[in-house]
Amino acid sequence: MTRILAVARMHTVAWMNAIFWPWAILVSSLLVNILIFAAIRDVVPGDHTTGGLASIYLVLAINSAIATSQVFPFALGMGVARRTYYLATSLLTLVGAVAYAVVLLLLKLLEGATGGFGVDLLFFRAPFIAVDNAFLQIVVYAVPFLFLNFVSMFVALLYLRWGTNGMFTFSGAAILLGGLASALVTWRGYWDEIGNWLIDQPVPALVAGYPAAVAAIAAIAGLGVIRRANP
């Protein structure tokens, strides 16, 4: 465990990418939304929903891929075992997701206490992610971080393992399977049933439950790929 924690500290070298830029871009998105809805508040009254919160998730997903492609070769050069590196990175990802989720929960409470920052803004309380239970809200905020980060790590490891040809092969296979699945659903006329099923799902299941399952699959797959990745 000590070795894993020591390897995890390697990622702190790029702390600006993991901490400063995600929050800087989130604050920028928040300020822009506040200004926009302050300008149109009298024209468009009521709550104003925005998807600006997605900015922090996208930035961290990109950072996860960059960190994997940059820190992983450095760790190997320092004699770190692949499995140790991956476990350390996964631990840091988990801790970071929970920490970020707690901060987002506090910002959600601040948004509610200030009437949507004075402009009835639903930035952290968007209907598709907001739940009443504080613990469940942390889970809802945290799981998408895990989902995007582990998927990004997996894609980056695919590139390190098989290069450009591997990426094109994987992308082509994903597109082919997705197209075949869509064709099958269309042929059988299942789109209405799928839509109704999605509507009936609770927010925690859609935002946290199913993404958590995909994140777990990506994490396990990444552990398998990294064993033969050669940056």
C-alpha cells in the first residue's frame, strides 16, 4: 500500500491539469451562465437550466487520457510495475472523484441558498442530476467522474498498446456494433419501449448506477491492457 501511495504522488506533478484548470473552466462556465441569464431574466422568467456543469467532467476526462500517456512512461522509467501504477492511478481517481463531488455538493447548497446565484440558475441543481439525499447526491456527482476517467484511461492505454491501428480498429468495431444494434432495434420496432424504459428509470440509476457498471468494466479492461502496454 505504501508503494501505491508513493506512485500516486507522481500525479501531483501535473496538479494544474488535475485541479486548477478543471475548476477554472467550471468557474468560467458558471460566470458566463450567470451573466447570460441575468441579462434575459426579465424576458425569460423562471428557473434557468444549463448543462455547464459538464465542463469539469470533460476537462478531467481529457486530463486523465493525457496523464496516462505522459505519467505512465515516466513511471515505467522509474521502475514502477504496471499493476502498481494502475492501482495507484485508480485509487487517486476514486479519491479525486469523491472529493470533487463533495465540493460540487457544497456549491449546490450555495446555489440553492442564493436563489440560483440571484438569477434562478440551475447549474449544480439541474433536474437530471439533482436528488434530495446528500449522500446520494455525492454518488451522482462522483460516478460520472469515474466513468469518464476510466474510459479515458482505457482509450489511452489502447493507444499505448496498439498505436494508431489499434485505435482505428477499436473505433471501427464500436461503430459497427453500434450500427448493427441500432438497425436491429429499428427493425424490431423497440425504440418506443427503450424510450419508455429510460423515462421510468430513477435519476440515480441513469446517472450513477449504469455508468458505475461501465466504469468498472473499463477499469478491469484497462488493467488487462496495461500489462502489455509499451509506451
